[in-house]
Amino acid sequence: MDMVITVEKVLLANGWSFDQTLTIEKGRIVRIENATDAALANRLNGTLLPGYFDTQVNGGGGVLFNHQPSVANIEKIALAHLQYGTTSLLPTIITDNASVMSQAADAIAEALSSGSRHVKALVKGVHFEGPFLSVKKKGVHDASFIRTPSDEELATLCRQDIGKVLLTIAPETVSTGFIREMVSEGVTVAIGHTNASYETIQQAIDAGATGFTHLYNAMSALTSREPGAVGAALLHRDSYCGLIIDHQHLHPRSAELALKIKGDERAMLVTDAMAHVGSNIQRLSFFDTEIIRHGDKLTTADGKTLAGSCLDMHSALLNAYRDCNITLASASKMASITPARFMALSDDFGSIEEGKYANFVLLDGRDNLKTVWLEGVATVHK
């Protein structure tokens, strides 16, 4: 659908600009120019930002991807997050058996080939968070499914019909050769749920791992005598770090410290969202336990373990901007272009530039989300 919009304020790739007219054809931006007087008469008031890109989406709309990996459920999850400004996402399979991993890959492949327009536009691939993790740092993951790679799982991970693949591993459970093999097959490897030493983490980075899944959480800590995974992540200049800024997983000052070190070109916002986002559900069956919502916090039934989040990307952006001493422009980069670069998709997504897809969010004067555009189509109005 072709369209023209004029906006009061817009974050372009080179910074803020005012009173700009964007022309969209076939879902892409073909021209950005100063608005004419005639165009200003129909100007949209507010701030236009790139649509958000979330690399860690376990569920939404009352659905957990693990429970029933299907195209229908992928659509429910994707549409639940679209209403909060997410225009690109990776449905995420938490540690499970090989059959569920294969079913998830089948569902992603079907969604990308024959799913609805919204699904094809939203889904960029799949994130396998596990099963090659540390039992000691498993968090809510089921220890009975944590294991070393098999040929069956390798075949699933290396499929060429499931879009971009992100794999979270604990480097103490796999060899550096495995990491190199995954990278050679086009898989993006991130480090998470790990109790590894700094040296082991560094070997994984040298082998091709480029990211850290939810920095600080479920990984060996930075201490005086052992830098751990956190120290390795902060010290390595080029590694990407996901941050769950829901004020449950991270203290705002811990997040602020990481942001000062990594900057908005390597730190990125993620939700780690469970089925609760975009839904009124309070309890969710999860393997041999339940996930229960307590306000803005999700825990296991005993209340002792955080179990993902009920965070959406717009709230993550506002939490980072308002509470972690960064600018709105930096928070926007962390929510859009940085994850797009991490997943090697920044040629088409993540910023408002000529030639890229027209994925935007419009905020009002109080930074409330007003409208979401997906490939040039206004899909959400608030």
C-alpha cells in the first residue's frame, strides 16, 4: 500500500529531524524530504521512531511458543507484541526436547512461506534459548532437558528455511568447534545461562559467539577474583548484550552501568516475554511448575525464581529512557537498529531511512504509543 505521511518530529539514521514527509511504496520508504506548506496542514503531531525489534519472545497473547509450536500461535504471539510497537521479532523456544524444537522450526518455516501478511512481516526467524545450557544457571529452564548437541538438533538448527537463527548456549557445555560450526552455518550464537569462567567465555567469543542473552541474569557474575560472563561481556567491545529492563531482572543502576560501558550500539533491549503480554492471564502451566503473575513480575509457583517477564518493548524503551539516564534516541537505537545489526538485518530494518521497510511507531507528547505502522500500513491506533 502506497502512502505519504508528514510528521512533527522523526528520528532518522543521522539524528532528529522536524517536519518531514515520508513517501512509502510497496512497504518501503522511497523518499524523505522537508514538508511543504500543503503537507504541514495534515501533519501528524508527535515523535516518530523506528519500530521495535525483539530477539527474545517466548510468548504473548496468552500463548507460550513451547506449548504448541504452530503458525496460529506464532500469529497470536506476534500480534500481541505488535500492539506495543514490536515490528520485528524472533519467537523463542525455551529448553525442550528435540521434537518440540523440530516442531517449532516447522512452524516458523510455514509461517515465513505461507503465513498471513502480518506474520511474514513480523517474524524474522527463531531463537532457540537452549537446550545446551548450564544446569547451575538454568533459571526457569527444565534441567531434565538440558543436554549436549545431537545430530537431530544440529539438523534443526542449520535449516535454511527458518529465517535468522539465534542460539543461546553455555560455552562450558559445548565445544568451540560446535560454535564455529554454527557460525559457519549462519547461526548467530549468544552466551547465556552459563556458569563459565572468563577464560571459557573468551574462548567462545574467539570461536564466533557475538552476543550475551539477558546480561547479568543467569550467568557467572563479575567478582574481584573472577570476571565471569558479566565481566567478559562488558570488557569485549564488539559483543552485543541484551538487557531485560523491567526493573525486576535488573536494578536500574546495574543497567545504567552496562549502558555506559556498552553504549547504544551494542546494548539492546529485549523483553524475554512470556504468554502474559497482551493477555489477562495470571497463571500459566510451565513444565512441572506454574508461572504466576505478581503485578509486573513473573515467578515460579514458589515465588523464588523469575520466570521470564510480562514486559513489552515500548515499556522497555520507556524504562530505559526514564530510569537509566539515557536519551530517547539511545533507547530507540537499543530497541531497533542495534538488534537489527546483531541479527544481520539492518539493511532492511531498524532505522528510518530511504530503502528500508516502513516500520514505525508514533509517540504523543507524553511518549504514549499512538500508532504502529508495519510495512507502511497503520495497524494499531491508540
